[in-house]
Amino acid sequence: MAKCGCGGATCSCLITPGSNVTITGAGSSTNPYVISSTGTVLTVTDTATIDLTLTGAGTTTSPLALRADFIGTIPVPDTQPAEAQTWSGAVNLSALTGPRTIRANLTGNVTSVTLPTWAANVSASITLILSQDGTGGRTWVMPGTSAFGIDIVLTTTPNARDLIVLLWTGVQWIAIPSAMNVS
């Protein structure tokens, strides 16, 4: 009887009447679909994301009214903010409130990196793309714990790039080298 679906940020419903069923209305909150029927038994089945409600007696004075409410969540695209920074000395990322990608140009040695402490009931990551400047030889004091138990050493060749993922487990930060010396 009703098929509702959502794509992106919009939802739509298509209602196809069977024999002895009449549909009026546009499906909006001000002009809802109204379904009336004579001699037909109608049933309503909810889905995980659509809550259907059927009211009315199915008569001309009390027509059947079907209401469809979207109760699921529209998934957020798998993207995150990206920003460019220049790093040298002490780096403070404690103000970050969620996942992001940081493209940092190293213009000097990084002596410390302060990471945020997010809630214990979340897991999220910060992706770092660390680029040596034209001088190269820049080092860093790795934040968090390495997934391998050893410090992650940056590629020091001038203009080299390393990609490192910092994963918040809900308890601690784990640094994971993802792609070293990317050209």
C-alpha cells in the first residue's frame, strides 16, 4: 500500500491504491494523504525507519487516514573538515571537538602536541598530513601511544609528506602511521 524512502536530506512516499481504495491529499502536514476504502481490509506495517499510523473507520464520514513519519536518522556523509596549519614548537589541538584532517607544514621541530580529551563513549580520529618544508629535517614529539609501541619517526627529506591517523579510543589516543613519505 505505501512505500516510503529517504535519500540524502529528503524523504518521499509513494502510495498506490488498490481496488476500492481512494487516495486524496498531497502527503504534506497541511494536506495529508487521506485513504478511503469500501469493502476492503487495510493493514499497516511499520519499518525500521518509517512509522505508519492508520486511523478512521473507512467510511465517507470517517475516511481512513494514513500517516507516515520518518523515525530513522539520515546518515552523515563520510567527510570531515580539513584545515591547513603551520607547525613549529608546541602544537595545541585541545580545542578540537570532533574528527578532522589537518594538513600541517612543518617549518621547525615540533616539541609537543597536545590532543583533546573527548568523551569516553565516542571513538573518532584526527588525520594528520605532515609536510616537511623546503629545508626538511623537521622532527616531532609524537603524541599519544603508537599502535606499534614505538615512536613514529617522520620522513625528513625536504618537502616529504607523512600521513598519520590519531585514533581516540574513548580512553586514549593511538598514533597509526598510514602512509609514510607520500609523494
